[in-house]
Amino acid sequence: MTAGAEFPPVQKRELFAHLARGHSEGIAVVTPNRRLAQTLAREFDERQIASGLTVWEAADILPFGAFVERLYEDALYSDIGAQLPLLLSGAQEQELWEAAIRASEWGEALLTLSRAAADCRKAWGLAHEWRIAGTLGSFPGNEDARAFSEWARDYAKRCDKEGNTDAARLADVVAPLLKEAALRKPKLLVAYAFDVFPPQMQDFLDACAKQGIEVRNCTPEEKQSKVSRVAFPSEREELEAAASWARAKLESLASLPLPRRERAGERVGAGERGWVGAGERVRIGVVVPELGQRRKEVARVFARVMDPARHLPGAEQKALPFNISLGAPLADYPLAHAALSILELASGEIPFEQASRLIRSPFLAGAGAELSSRARLDAELRKQGPVRVTLGKLVALIEGAPALRQQLAALFALVREQPGGERSPHEWARHFSALLGAAGFPGERGLDSDEFQTQAKFNETLAEFAKLERVAPRMSFAQALARLRRLCTDTLFQPETPDAPIQVLGVLESAGLEFDALWVSGLTDEAWPLAAAPNPFIPPALQRKAGIPEASAEATLARGKRITEGWLAAAHEVVVSHPAMEEDRVLLASPLISAVPLGTAEGRLFERYRDLIFAARKIETVPDGQAPALVTKTPRGGTRILSDQAACPFRAFARYRLGAESLEEPVAGLDARARGLLLHTLMKELWSELKGSEGLRGDVGPAIERAAAAAVREAKVEEPFAGLERKRLAKLAREWLEVERERPPFEVVAMEEKRKLAVAGLELNGRIDRMDKLGAGGHALIDYKTGQPTPNEWLGERPDDPQLPLYALNAREDIAAVAFAKLKTGEMRYMGFSREKNVIPKVQQALDWRGLLAGWKRQIESVGTGFASGDARVDPKELLRTCRYCDLHTLCRVYERVNALADEDEESE
């Protein structure tokens, strides 16, 4: 049913004339959505200002659903209110749908029951809007349709049992009440910019007409438009061009230039009533398909184009001249996220990432005073904290942040006092508020406008949760919190901002709006018109029979044509655009705009600050590979200094002189470092008891068990993982001792022994894993490894692992062999170099032992001298292969110095 099929039309200027006469005219205007109502009200206000008025009666313009609900509230608070069903909130509807689905035979099989309930709500509303609810059970359909029919019957029974109604049926409840004098009925009701009148709405308006209300239809004014079509190589370039065009249009239409560059700190921007220009307010529209998925990208591109200096240090943060129509989930806003994290921490374990964000949150009391100490606390907890953390454990781990500890301790005390069992949603809502208060939420600093509005919306959502008491049973803490989080996730929210002249809209949100200039992007043949999308819970044939626009390709095409015609007449200047490519795929323009001549967009791309800086560059060459010589002779870092210096001089300089290190991330179980320490402790405990080859002659089982238990105990591994680790270590030890039994006689004389090591005038701290005294004479240095070691790591001008050679050069003992002990299941063996044959199995005899030691001394001295002298060149030994697991990329900017593609080509050869 097309808009205005049975109601006489009224011109827009005539509509505004009626509104200008004030409330005595008795006129109300209904629109398809809230955005259109707000836009029309603003346009009326501008007309009043332009006519010289300073005071006037506000126009009664509201969405159709809000108009029906207002009439319902009039009746509810009148003498007939006791006879009316109570209107359910959206959350209450969701709860009843979930209960109906849960009670059905399909309830246990569904993976996401809440998602199914939300889809059912949409289908229920569609069925009533198009008058097909009564045929759901009798019309043939698939299993989804049969399931929905059963769920709908159960849902309706639950509503009727408690005397409730919902938004889908409210118009049918209110229509018979229009004869009541208690309702504030308008004399004239104007339906503005409706594309179609669904049967339910048509019946309601007919009922209004029968009660003496004059019903009229009004459509937006068509403008004489200059229309052009533009194609771009990619979606990103199309979006950049649209943003630049919008800025250029704003500057030309409003005669109020936006800041191209900052001059003497002067800014232009939002006044008390928003962005204004000469005369009436400027309205510029940019339509972006799939705006929900691209919202962050759109916000980033438009912010950069509108105010390039916004993110410069010290820049004043003022309102940007654009608004994005779609909000984001309330749970994604930092303040709401912090509130939910506090409640989840009070309920049990949360991931460390979530606890880390909470520790650093500004919405806990004392955050400002302890800003630095909480950041340091977070860095320390990353080194020792578990992957998941409880409130009690977090309180115990906090050091150096007394205010944070005090607040979380107060929260912990309240949690311990809370009684177990189930409560009503209202009781849980009060308890949630108490928990947030105990944690000092939302902090002591003043909230900015967005945060204040977010807090108000969160409190409103918490109140909505409390209203579930009418329809939901008593529930546990976890169930209550899960419902609250889902409510926050399902609630789309956007803080109110000053009226912006540039509106970024989705496809359907833009219908019916008027602009001074309009750009519609993304109009490829695949994206527009929208594909048919019949509701999966209602038989498609039934939807097509009812004439639902989304149900068939024909209806969708017809709707797309109407919206496109509306776009082309919505502004004096209209640009339609589309990307020509998507990666390697060619895209074509939508057939609905293919008749528009292809041209180029007016305006220019505004420069990025980085481009301006580069254009004005004055290159000054500064040698950055040479740092001041090392002053101290005892730098921290031990032998790792030499390993990193050999791999890349800058890596050693950054880590051991600048103290640069990345933040760690807790891992599940033991990380590689912890497993290495566990293995070293196992070997130390084992050889402390066995002493050497003589100890291998008897039963070594008890010694292995004791060593494994001691290693696990020292590592503080908790059950049940401790038992698994003991078994793993015992198995590894048994396999390794079989390798040791093949050796000639030896005695273990040193384990985990600290030593001072001299190199290039430096004194480094070292720790020898193990030293054996050999029966044939001399000593062997042994280093435990669990990966894929090779003695080649000791060779070359820049040895990868110079630790053992450095130990050999500094040892007081007579060193006859250096070897890796490869402790890897299935690959156990020794590997290395020795002075003579058969000193240790599979350890090679060096061709020239003295020459080998002399070569090591020369190489290690060279590496050590480089570090001591301040060599800090970005010079990875094996190009980017050396950088693969390094965490200093952003500091050294190696990718600006080394051709990554060339390195990949070299690696693949």
C-alpha cells in the first residue's frame, strides 16, 4: 500500500503554516522514525527564526510509534486505565520470548537462544504490522516457521495471562480508545514522508478519521537538482572524496571556513546552537551503505578531513561538524564497559585483559592520583598475573596503589556479605548499584558530556533490567549479570552533540530527508537495490502475498526505485558514487543510477598533516647509529647483551641502555620462560642427588620423582596442573638419563653457578647451567636447551649464542668440551665441540681446539667492544628474519630501512 493512497495531500509549506499557528491549531505530525522527526522540527524552528520570531510554541512532531504510545499513556492514567493491558518494555518482551522458546522442544537445541528471541520479536512485529499474525499457524512453511508459530502462541498466552500487551499490538489496543475524551487527540494529523502505509497503520489512521480527526499526507519538497555520478578506484578513496566534498560544501554554503591549518590558536566551530553559517542552517548529507560495519572507519576519515589538527598535542577538543546516524552498543562505551567489568569481577573470574583495563580505568576512585602507579602495577601484573583473575586474587596482588587496593577490598567485603541463592531482578539491580558504589564508580573526576550521558543511559538500562521483575523469575547473580550485559549490548547509544551540518547516514535512514547537498556512496549493482530479505520465521509466500517490501525482489526493486528518486530530488546538488574495484574484482554501477552521466566530483582533497609536513621538509641528516660510549663497566643484562648485540646493535642498545621492553601478556599454563626454569630446576635437583655417573648405576626412579616434585613446588604450579607437570618432567628425566648413561665417567661439579665474566673491558654476570669434571681429564661446560640448538650458533663474526664460548674463555678450570644438552622428547642428545675424541657422545672433536678458542675470543671481544663503544646501528644480522620475533619495531622503524619485499624474496630463494 503506497503512502497517501487514501489521505488528501498537504504541501510542506502549508504544513509549516499550520504548525506556526501554535497549539490552538491542534496539529500533530507523525514520521517514520525519530531522526526524521527531529530534522523536521529543526527545519520548522529555522523557518520561525528566519521570519524574525524569538519565541514560538514547539511543534508537535514525533514518530508514529511514539504518538500511539502517548495516546495509550493518556488512557492509562485516565478513568479507564484499570481496564487496559500493561505495555511491556523491550526487555520484558525479550524475556517472555526467551521463556517461550526455552519451554519448547527446540529450546535446548538452540546455541544462541537470546538471538532467536530477538529475531522472533521482529517477526512478531512484522506479522502484526502487515496483518498476517492470524494465519501463521495455518499457512504452510518450513521448520523455522512451524517453530515460530508455536513460540508465538506460547508468548501470546504468557502476555494475556498477566494482562500485558506489547509494542507490536499497541496500535490495535489504542484504536478502539480513540472515542474516549481522556485522550489528547489532535484536530489535524499529518503523516510525513512515509514510503508505505502498512495495513495496521492504515487501519489506525482510518480509526482516527472516523473519530473526526483530519488525516493528511505530506511528502518532502522536490528540488531542482544538479545530479552527477562519480566512480572511484576503491571504497576507501570514495569515502575520502565524500568527506572532502562535504567539507568543501560546508565552507562554501556556510561561508564559514573550517580550519585548514592552525593560526595563533584560533579555531572556528560550534556555537551555542551548533554549526551555523549565514542565514539558515546548512544541511549536508552523506549516505554510506553498511554504515554499521564501517562506522569506525567513517568516523576516523571524517574527523581527519574536518579537523586535521584535532589529535595534535594541546589541540582544543571541540565539536566536529558531522554526526553519524547509527549508535554503538552501550556496552562498548568505556564507562559502561568499566561498570560491567566491576560487576563481572565481583561475580567470579574475568580474563586478565579485562582486569588490566579495569585497573587503568579512570572510572575507579583514585584513578587520577594513582595514574602512574596503576600503570606500573599493570606492567608488573602482566609478568606474574594469571590468565584469569578473581577479585580476591587481584586484591592480594596489588602493590603500590593503596587507593585501588582499598576500593577493591571494600568491593570484596561487600561481595562476601552478599547472601547466596536467587533474587528478583529489582533486588539484583539495587545490589549492582551497591557494588559499583563500593568500587568508587564512576570515579572522583568530573565526567565530560559524553561520559555523563553514558552514565545516565547505563542507569536507565539498569532500571529497565529491574523492571524484568514483572515477567522474569528469581535468578542467580550470574544469570542477572548476563541479562544486564545483554541489555547493554543490545542497546544502541549515541551521546547527543551540538546540531551538526553534516549528517552521515545509512541507506534507509536517509529516506525522506532533505539537504542543501547530498552525496550517496557505494551504489554498485551488488549493493543497490538491496537484496530481498524475507523474515526467516514467516513463510516467504505469505510475506509476498501481504506485500511486505523486503519479501520479494520485485518489491525490493520498487522500493529501491522510490528511494533513489527521493535522493535525486532531495537536494539542489546530488552526487551518486560507487567504487569501480574491490581488490581485483571489477564493480559496476547500480542500474538505478546508470542513466546519470559519469563525471568527476567537484571540490578538492584536503591535505593530510603528514603530507604538509613532508612537503615543507627540510632534511637534516643525523647519524643515529652511534650512541655515547658506555660509562659503567657492569651493565645489566648479563650474557644476553652479547646475543642481542650480535643479532642487531640497536636491539642491545634499546634493551640494556634505554631499558625498552614491551608489555608482557599472561598465557595459559606455563610460558616458554617458566618451562625453561622448571627444566633447569629439575636438572639441578636431580644432579644434586645423583652427583655424577656413579649415581646412575642404581634405581634412579625415586630421585627422579623427588626432583620433579621439587621443581614443580618451586615454580608454584597449582593443581591439577602440578600433577601433570610432575609426570611430564619425570618422563623427560628418565629419557635424558639414558643419554647420560652412555657417557664415560664424569662428576657434576657445578650447577646453576653464578660467575663474573670479563669481555672487552666489561664485567657481565653469568650463570653456568652445569659443569662436569671428566674422568679422562678436563671439564665440560653444558647448557640445557629445549628447542633446536646447533653449535653453529657459536660460530661467525656475530655468533647467535656466545654464552658457552664466553664461559669457556673465562673459566678457571681446564675446559675440554662445550656442549648443548638437547632436552627434547624423542630427540635427546649432546652436541658441541671437544678437545679430544669421544669425550661426550655425539660431541665433535674440534680440528683446532686452541684456534677455536682464539676465534671465539676475537669474535666475542668485537661484539662486546661494539656495545661498550655505543654501536647502536639498526643492522639486523639476517635482515628481517632477525626481526621476526623482536618487539622493538616501532622504536627502530626497521621497515623504513630494510626492504621487506626484497627480504621475503631472498628468503624464498
